[in-house]
Amino acid sequence: MVKIKTAILTVSDSCARGGREDISGRTVKEILGKSGFEICDSKIVADDSEKIEEQLKYFSDDVGADVVITCGGTGLGPRDVTPEATNAVCEKIIPGLSEIIRVRGWQMTKSAVLSRGIAGIRGKTLIINLPGSTKGAKESLEIILDVLPHAVEMMLGSGH
């Protein structure tokens, strides 16, 4: 299997200010690395639509990541705007990934249904929003991890 080039974007005001350590992003990076994914870049941005969109475009258009995983900004708070920023930069939405994350997540933690994360495609990059909590990010990624290689193959034109 060819390594899947992956970037991680943590969306958190407190992490961006340096007031909190990015444990969720680090956990996602460890899981992906152990699963054979190539981590090409990772960044932290504040909960700001413009900054999130700018970073998603950079990872997709300039870095050429196959997959971008975001952590954070998917809740109900007034500054939680990651799904809207993701939607703004994607050409196609892939509802099944976020649906299964919420359904399976609900079986472990009832509040998982409150996550508004989405998944979509920008160019040749699959972008997936995960929750910001370490537990939520870990469990959500583990739910979809096995399907990601096939999703990337399909996205790049390799049949079903």
C-alpha cells in the first residue's frame, strides 16, 4: 500500500494561544502513524472561519495532502465553526463518514450526537472533522480508520 499523505489541523483558541497542549492532535498523529499513514504536516489555528479555511486550502492545494484530519470546533459553542469552514472549501460532501462517527460514537458516549463534524472533498483531498476532545478524536478516528485507504483510492479514480 502506498502511504497516504496526511495533514492534521487542530482548531482551538486555547491551543493556538499556547494556553493548552494539543493532546488531541498528537493522539491523532500517533494513531495515523502506527497505521501506516505519512504525516506530512500539522498546524494549530484559532476557532476562526477564515483561518481554518486558509489552512484547509493550504493543506489541500499547496501541500497536496490526500487526507486532512481536523480536531476541534465541531460542537455547539458560538466559536465552533469548523464544519462551516470545511463546507466552504469542499466541492463534495461525504455524509456517511460523519454519520457513522456520530452513530457509533453515540454507542460509547451519548453526547457524540452533538458533534456537527462533516467530511468532504476539495480537489484530491479528503477532509474529515473530528471532535476536539482527546477521547472523541481517538474514538472517531478509530471508527473510520479502516475505510480511509479505500476512500482515498476511490477519490483518486481507482474504481469501487
